[in-house]
Amino acid sequence: MPLKLNVGASKKVGEANYGSRGASVNVEMELDSTLIGEPARLQEKIRQMFGLVRTSLTEELNGGNSHGPPPEPQAPAASVPAARSSNGNGNGQRGGMRLATPAQVKALYGIARQQGVDLGRLLQERCHVARPDEVTIRQASALIDELKSTSAQPAT
């Protein structure tokens, strides 16, 4: 008997004048029931499905554009080191490393907007990715710290 995996996500984003828009994506897939006896492989399939759902949800909320919100003015920023290791547990993975949490992704968008930083360009130059949900937890943390420290510096 096949094993059914159903993965879904919903998200609502605020817009100007107290408006909002939302999207919901659900995917169901049949898997080989022998995966029950192989928790690591089953968990990897679940992570893959959640990654696909999150990407599709982001694209849907951006009108089919997977690159996130429109670019903003660029501000200089220091280099962010790449993540080196992970315990393999988290929302998703890139090269075996945990991906940024939803809270980190939200913080990156918000702080970059506040600082007038072109987040897309920063992510491409530093992390070689197009969207904040593609960076690792460590990269996101370093970027957040960097952007925050830029705002904390007194004007000269």
C-alpha cells in the first residue's frame, strides 16, 4: 500500500493602505511505503516537498516572479562568510546546510528595506542566491547582523 505525503503552506503579506494578499499551495504525493522504515530518507522527501511548496508560494505571491520584491536602492555592505556546517535539521537544506528560517527571511526583507539596501544584489554578490529563503541559517544571521550594525553606526 503506498504512503501518501501531503504538504502545504499558506502565507499572507501586508500591502499599503491596510491591504493584504495571500496564497496557499498544497501538494500530495504517493511514496513507497518502505520509507516508513527509513526515517532519514522519508524526512528528506518531506524537506524536498516543503522546499518546493515554499518556492511555489513565494512565486505565487510575487506574481509568478521568483526573485522576490522589486529591487531597492543599493547601499554598501561588508562581506558575509559562507556557512560551513549544520546538524541537518531544519526547514530545508542547501548542500546539506539548514536554510534560513521564515523569521530570518522576513527580517532580511525588513532591515534591507529600512536601510535602502538592494537585497537581491547583496544576496547574489555575497551568497550567490536570488532570494533570502535560499541562504543558509548562518548566512542569514551574518547578513542580519551586518545590516543591523550598519544602522547602528553614527552618521559622520
